[in-house]
Amino acid sequence: MSLLRIRLAISLLFFAVIPCLAQSTEPPQPVEGPINSKPAQPKTLTNASIIRMAGAGLSDELIIQAITAQPGQYTTDADSLVDLKDAGVSERVITAMINKGRKRLTPEAASAADDPPPSAPISEVSEIGAYYKDRNGTWQPLQTEVVHIKSGGWLKSTATHGIIKQDRNGHLNGRESKLPLQAPVEILIYAAPSVDIAEYDFLRFRIHSDNREFRSLTGGVFHSTSGAERDEVPIHPEKIGTRTWRFTVDRSVGGGEFGILPPGTGNVTNGGKIYTFAITE
């Protein structure tokens, strides 16, 4: 083979291989369409969503978990509350719906790794009343509302200090207080001279379309046994100073509207004082 033919063969081979090499080194083409899709946003619950869940037989616990975890836009005027009740939604679930959109004034429970907020010195409290600890660790006064109380029949006394017990039926205007708190929340009672913590009642209100009601015993809940039809919530206070007691409302109490009834309002038809707040779940 002549030298010219050899050179021609080498040239043809070179031009045949170069395009293959260029094709193999081209960068991969981008895949059409989004590579990472965003996670689906949780659905916003409404009154109709809650009615469907209640109608499907889901437990109150599951429905309340959904209300707590998902965004919600609920209508809770008087007519809507009646519609919810007629549809079989429990008062506990309705309370969770009401509380969902309310601003919480106390922090979520701190994790085990977090340092708890410092306790406020008791010297900050110098007036008779009931207080809650805010997110800064400062004792703030609980708001007061007017309560109308009608006493019922006399019952056999089981309390100390000569306290006579009888049924009391209380009524407050409006279906919610202006102070929503997040459990757990610390409560402090600074009592009048010669007044014992046993003379206070810690109450869960029954919520209606435009008012709150309760039934209790005179003489306080701390050292008495509540009947099934009464709305007293047992709490175990700790004495931390002269005329001063403290207790914690934890998550086991659940959400709702609550009140602390001081002594001296046993039969106040024209209006007495009660400390009120809400616990949001």
C-alpha cells in the first residue's frame, strides 16, 4: 500500500471518531418539569369539616387533634353554635373550635432541654386576688367578671372550719372570657386575712350560645367531693407564703372556659365577682 493511501485511511478514521467523542462528552440535558415538588399544604378546616367528622363517628379526641394541628376558619356566632350542636358536635369540640383562633398569652410547655422561666418573687403580689404567670415569669392579675348566683337547698356539711355547703347555680353573660391562656399555666391565690384556700372554687363553665353557667357547692372544691352534675374541678394547691397558695392547671384538665370563685359570693343575685380565663388546647 502506498504512503498516500495510508495517510488517507488515517484521515478518514480520525474524522469518523471525533464526532462520537464529542457526542459522548455533551452534558446531560435537563429533565423537563420540576424536580422537587413542594409538600401539599394542610387543608383548612371549616364548620362543615367538623360536622362531617362528627357524623362519621370520629371520637372527640381525634377531631380536637385535627383542629389543633390544621388551620381552621370557623364560624362561632350564636346561630352557628346551634347548628353545630344540632349536627351532633360535642361541646368539647365546639370549645376547641372557639379557642383555635384565640391569641394565647402563655407559652407552650418548654421542652426538657429548655430551662424553665424563673419564678417571679411573691413580693410582686401585694393585693388580694387571683393571678397567672405570663410568658416572662411575672404574676399578672386574672380578669374579673360579674357572676349572678342563686343558692339551692342545704346539704350536710363535710368541710372544715365550720363551712356549710349548699348548691349554687352561677350565670355569666357572654360565652367566653377575654383572657385565653395556654396550659400548663400557674395560678396564684392571695387571700384575705382569715380566709382559707378551701373556701375557693375552681370551676369549668358550661358554654351556651350567649352565656356561661356552672353548678357547685359552697365551701370550695379543694376539700370536697363534687357530684356528677356539678362543675367543680379538683386542684391541689400548695401554700407558699402567708395567705398565698399556688397551683398549676395542666393539659389533663383540657380546654374550656374556667373561673375561680372567691368566698363571700354564696348568694349574690345582683352580681358578685369571679376570676375568669380560658384554656386553649
